[in-house]
Amino acid sequence: MKSATFASLGVDPKLRGAAEQVLEEGETLSSFVEQSIRDGAQRRQAQREFIARGLRARESARESKNDVPAAKVVARLEGMPAVVQCPAVDDRSNVARHVATGAPPMTDVLRF
């Protein structure tokens, strides 16, 4: 398969230097740029798909009359006490946080 090329890219010397400093052993600047382009294209495609799924879900919720207006969600959240969230290492630490602070367990679900 014949490989295609990208147009020559002029960049600030500082940017080139920064890129060269993070190259892995045996990695070339060309392979780094190629991988960066692949990663960027994949990320943008994933973002587009994510947005499309969200729009479809929104429309489906509206059609089924199961959507919750944003104002209702915000009002409910504003009425909740502030809780400091800390990542639970395991269930015991989650329970310990609940007992020590009186905060609800992090497994609680917001319901409307």
C-alpha cells in the first residue's frame, strides 16, 4: 500500500523542542506526529459519536415524555446539602466516611 504524506508543517522551535523532549526511546518525531494525528482523529470521532448518542437520547426522552426539565434538576441539586466527595477505596472506607461525617453513602442515587 502506498503511503500518503502530510504537508510540511512549520512550527515554533520551542514546540518542536518540547515534542522532541517527550519522545520515547527509539521513537521518531515523524512517528510521534503520526500517532498524535491518529489519536486526535479518533478522539474527535468519539466526541461526534457521543454527541450524536446524546441528541438521540434527548429526542427519545422527549418523545416518551420521560425527560426531566433542567430547572427541576437544578432546583433539586440546590436543595441538597453540600457533601465532600472522596473516592471510596472499598466499601469499608465508604461506610467509615458515612459514620464519621454523617454524609450519605456515595452509592446514594439522586431521584426525582
